[in-house]
Amino acid sequence: MNSNSVIAIHGGAGTILRASMPAGAEAEYHAALHAVLSAGQRVLADGGSALDAVSEAVRLLEDCPLFNAGHGAVYTAAGTHELDAAIMDGSTLEAGAICCVKRVRNPVLVARRVLERSEHVLFSGEGAEAFAAAQGLEFVEPEYFHTEARHRQWLLARDQPRAMLDHDGAALAAGHGDPMQYEPIDPNRKFGTVGAVALDLHGHLAAATSTGGVTNKQVGRVGDTPLIGAGCYADDATCAVSTTGSGEMFMRMVAAYDVAAQMAYRNVSLEEAAHDVVMNRLPKIDGRGGLVAVDARGNLALPFNTEGMYRGFARLGETPVTAIYR
């Protein structure tokens, strides 16, 4: 049994506006992160697999309207929602992913079924939803993903000439009574993805990532989240990684896999590999964001090159630790 069993999560990264956020809003984020970590911690304590732990953590993050995944996802340029998710098992290198789904309540659970019950790795759009339906997974009406704050952001963002990274629209809404102006991460520069990594009692690793994408994105745009090696990666021989940030840059850098590759080929520690990817390599192409990662010995890395990242971790038998700022 591995006594270093641990789970770590993230819920987005970006520029911090601590001064503009009331204590109540900050406490709400800490409470949400704490609840998700506690649930993942229970799965691990009961002998559940790392795959089970990250599935449960990301499912709960998808159900929480504070984060840009599932209920609370941002809007596309067409006023719709398109969701992406991926999951990977470090013990087998099996992976499952879906992108551009519009009616699946929990994309991460569909990705898990792709991993377990399909010969393929990635399904998109209608094909992904047909697969989910065949697996008997829960569907919702598109209105389920709606929140007033996200919708207001989109209405303001529509007049802008580009897609807005997650909550850019909320910055425009500041001063218009928009509740999202109190987010601890600057809406202008918030990269909204959720994810989890875990090491279980059996010594196995897993990672999962899920997102609603970017506000006002082109219909059919796919970011790094469902791409194995970019937004999600796990290998028992090295580490498990889940990323959040400017997706196109994480794709170009194959950021999640690069952490594992540096550990394997440069023989460096998880901390050194993760630091190099986030602090050295990504900034060269203006890649902003961060990641959470764990290795087979239970070492953690939660680096980010923005002013903040919703994050936390929980080791067995210990109180979960949550953080927002540097």
C-alpha cells in the first residue's frame, strides 16, 4: 500500500484582483475546493483507484457553477455551450476524451466510458453524444449549463473582436452590478478549466481535465483540454498532469506530456520538470496558466505563471489545503 496517496485539483488560473473581492466570495471558492478535495480524499481512503478519485473530483467541479465546466460553462459565439473533457489511467496508459458536446451533464464521465468501453480515444460532437447515450449516461437540456453571470458576460463579449478567455466579459460588466466582478481572478485574464490528479493506495496515477472553453469562442473550437498530452496526461512511470491556461499554447507545447517526458528523458524531479514547462517554456510563446501534477512517490507540483490559480490538495488523514493567490 502506498502511504503517500494524494489528490490535487485546479479550477482555473489568471490575474488576481484580491482587492475587488469581498471575503464572502473568496470563502465560497475555498469551500467549494475543500468539498471537492474531501470527496476525492474519501475515494482514495476507501481504497478506490486514482481513476475513481479524479473522476469524482472533476464530476463535482463540473456540477459547481463557480467553475467553467458543466453547469456554469461559458458561451460560444453562437450563444451555445460546447464542452470538452479527458481522462487518463497511468497504470495502463489508456485514455478517453470527448469534445464539443452540448447535452451531456458530466463530460468527464463520458470520457471515462470512452477509456473503459471503446477502442477509440477521442469522440467529437454528435458522435460523442451518441456514444454517451448508448452508455446510458445522463443528458440535460442546454439550459442546464446556463448561469446568469456567464450569459451576461457573453452578451458584453459579443461586441468584442475576439474570443474572450473564459470570463473576459465579466471585466466589461464591472460596474454594471455583475456578480462575477467579485471573482478572485481577474475576469480579463482568467483561464477556466477544471482538473484533478491523484496517486492511489496501490501506487497508480490518473489525471482528468474538463472545460467549457473560452467565452465567445468560434463554434467547433477545441482547446487543449481533451487532447491527451496537452491538457491531460498520466503515466505511472513518471507523473499525472492536468493543465489550465491559454489552450492553444498548451497544445503547441504538448505541455502535460512535456512534464512527464522531462522526468523520463532528463531524469529530473517532478518539481523541476513542471517548473520548466510553466515558467520557462510556455512563456516563450506567451502561454499563460498553470498545472497540477503528482508523481509516483506522492510529490506534488502546482506551478502557475499567472497571479493566481484556484487549487488545492489533500493527503490521506490530513486536512485539505486550498489556495487562490500566490
